[in-house]
Amino acid sequence: MGKIVQDIDAAVQALKAGQLVAFPTETVYGLGADATSDAAVSAIYAAKGRPATNPLIIHVASMQQAEALVHMPQVARKLAEAFWPGPLTIVAPYREGAGISAIARAGLDTLAVRVPAHPLAQELLTAFGGPVAAPSANVSGRLSPTEAEHVAESPLAEHVACILDGDECPVGLESTIIGFDEKGRATLLRPGGIAREEMERVLGAPLLRPPAASDAARPSAPGQLSSHYAPRARLRLNADAPREGEMYLAFGAEAPQGVPGLNLSPTGDLAEAAANLYAYLHILDATGVDGIAVAPIPEHGLGEAINDRLRRAAAPRPQDAHGKHGKQA
Ligand code: AMP
Ligand code: MG
């Protein structure tokens, strides 16, 4: 199980047989299953240790396939036309009877859909011909994978039929998730691979803030208040330099020289920093260091999503309550 392959046919056959397949998208590697099969979708939740209340994003090859699954508000169509295929997820009213497993929807009457741009994801979805449920191919709450090796070296490897090899994910951050309120106005549920400013330019209006995390009727982004996207090492944010026993995740040209660590983007390019974020956290974590100090990241453009992930990666972890250090399961 779980070997890295170049062969789309093997991945398609595995999906048709109800098995799990890891595949590259432009955001992160996904853990895919036939979205119409309760059994296949259940296997995703089991493999990741993902709470059943956290619904999955459904991936399809085209806008046409997406429209067969959800009722797209006018504003959603405008965004989809501008950003699909690409790192944009749209949450819209589910078309009753469209065949998506209720487990993948976590029982909601809305559905999250995305048309990914990565050529291998496109090929896989087109050859499979149906919707694929796919969260990130990592253990729930841990660092997301941006290389095939991240999946191959994780506990998920034994749960997947194969890992489709597609090099490094070019965007490197999960998709931007947009929902719509009763008046059809677009709401930013999770910042991600498309910057807020780009979407607001298309909309000609500001994106609304997400509803309060306590609103159970509308689950918003994962771990909004809790720990998510976390490495093993402790994270210390907005640090100008590392302390004793820390590695430094730097950003920009002003970074202190001669300290142990990596620079997300020596030129201060936020897209480059996003693409490097998870890969560099994986590398620093693998050194076995106790702590990673992270430089301040500007809050504009993709910086909003980078800071969102960093804040959750640094949040107190569930196991902290028991006084244990969070080792990966
Ligand atoms: P992940 O697969 O880990 O990137 O997470 C998918 C995200 O999409 C989670 O934050 C879900 O809460 C969110 N999501 C999926 N379906 C819905 C939905 N119907 N309504 C609101 N959020 C959703
Ligand atoms: Mg995830």
C-alpha cells in the first residue's frame, strides 16, 4: 500500500474500487475517495482521525459538474468564472439527489465544491468521471503535505492504495473557502490560496467576515479556535530572532543572518512564502528541534492565509490539557 506512482490509470481504478488515493493539487496533496460512496468516504475520516462533524470539499473537473451538485448563487458563479480552475472552494446549497454521500456533507444541506487547476488532478478527475471527496492527505490537525514524500512518510501511507506523484504543490496553502449569507453576499469562511484583495476586485465589494465559530448550523474553517496544521515542535510567532534551542523561520531581506533555520522568501514575496510554508515547517520539524520561532508576516495578500495557518499551528493543542508534548500519532 501507499507507494508513489506516476500512473493515473492505477489511481482511477483504486478510486473506482472504493479505495483511497493521495493526489497532488495546486494547494496541497489531497486524500481522495469516490464522493458518492459512504464506505469510501468513511475510510477518509477513519484514516485521518477527522471529526465526523467536519465536512469534506468535493472536487470535480469542471464548472458544469459543480453546477450539477450545488445551486450556485449569482455571486458564486462570478467568482467561479474568475478563479476556476484554481484554489477557490465554494459552499452553496446542495442539490438534493445529486448523489454525494451524506457522510462527506456531515449531514449539512450545503456542499463545498472546487475545480482544482493542477494538471494531474484535472486528469484524474476527468478520467474518474465523478466527484472526488478530498481533504488534505495528513493526519487531522497536523502539517499539510505539499510533496508526495510527505504523504509517503506519514501514517496515512498505509491507508492509501497509491500516491500520485506530482512534485511540489505550487500554491502550497489550502483553498480559499467562500460561503454566502441569506442575501447571497459572499463571506470569507477560510483565507487561502487566492488573496482576499483579488476576490474583492472581482466582486466589487468587500468579503464579509465568517459567522461566529459557535454557529453550529454553519461550520466554518477547521480548528478556527483550536489547534490545526501543527508541526511537532512548538511555534512562537512574530519573533524577530530565535532564542536558545529554537530554529528560525525567517521572511524577507531584513532577517537576522547566521541563525539556524530557513527563509520563507528572502525577497519578501508572499506567494513564494506560501509555497514554502509547509515544506519548511516539515524540514525544521524533522530536525527534532523543540521550538520554531517565526518572523512577522505581513497581513495583506496571501499573508492573511499564511498568518491564519501559523496562528492555528501555534494554538494550544488538545493534548496540552494532559501535560504531554504533542508527538505525531
Ligand atoms: P479541509 O478538507 O481540511 O481543507 O477542510 C475543508 C473545510 O471546508 C473545512 O473547514 C470544512 O468545515 C469546510 N466545509 C466543507 N463543507 C462545508 C459546508 N457545507 N459548509 C461550511 N464549510 C464547509
Ligand atoms: Mg486539512
